[in-house]
Amino acid sequence: MTGTSRPDVSLDVTCAERLVAVLLPLMRQLSVEAEAAGGDGLTMAQFRLLAALVRRAYTAGELACHLGVAASTVTGLVAPLAKRGLVERGQDAADRRVVALRVTEHGLACYRQMEERVLLFLTGVFTGLPLETKQALLLGLNALDRAIGRQRHGAFNGHPDRW
């Protein structure tokens, strides 16, 4: 049948609205927690960038794709971090023409301090929840993560700079 709407569309909208209602204050609180950790005045976007670089070195293009942002956004995030000694630009081991971005020891220490404070806050939130709720939440978060990955992959359609 053409023009038929899915019966669960209203539930999709309700879920989306509820997620936004929870995420926005959560992101604000995480920013407060990160700042309280002495995060060197890092924004959440810079924190996310450091989190990626803690795991491995990236080129700017790879990092843009990983974070789901334009390459120019990565450049704008990296510049102040490099100036403050949290990130360094170096040559790629495989191709000396390629610039690899790496977290410095100071950047790693700053990230770990912020991560500890954020995890402490979130652990406190979860501590007050019943076991069944935490288990259901974990299942839901895992499903949401997979769905977001599928949506992002489709949204990129081979062009990460359009995300």
C-alpha cells in the first residue's frame, strides 16, 4: 500500500524526543564535570577528539570520518590543542607525506583526568538504579549504538564531509 505510515512512527518520534530531552542536560552536566576535573578548558568536542587519539594516531581525514565531522572541523579542533601541547602533528610511519595526529603525554593526562571525573559522575547516576533497569538500559544503549552506526554509515553515503 502506498502512502501507508508505519504504526511505530509515533513511538520513534517519542523515543527521539525523549533522547534529546535526556542528552542535552547530560551533555551540559558532563561539560561541568569535565571542567571541574581541571580539563584545561577543553570543550566536549575537543574531549571527543582526544578520546579518539588516546586509542591511536589518525590523519586529519581519518579523524574527521571517525568523529563524523568535516575535515575543516578537525583542523579547527586540533590547532588549539596542538598549541597547548595536548596534541602533536608528526609524520606518518608508512607515508612521510602524511601528517599523523597523536596525543601527547600532557594530553593523555588531561584526558584521563576528565574521563575519571565523567565516569565517576555517571557511575553515581547508575548506582541508584535497580539492576533490571541497568540491564535494560545497557541493552538499549547497545542497540542504539548499532542503529546510529547504521544510520551514520548510510548518511555518509561515501562522503564523510557531508555529515
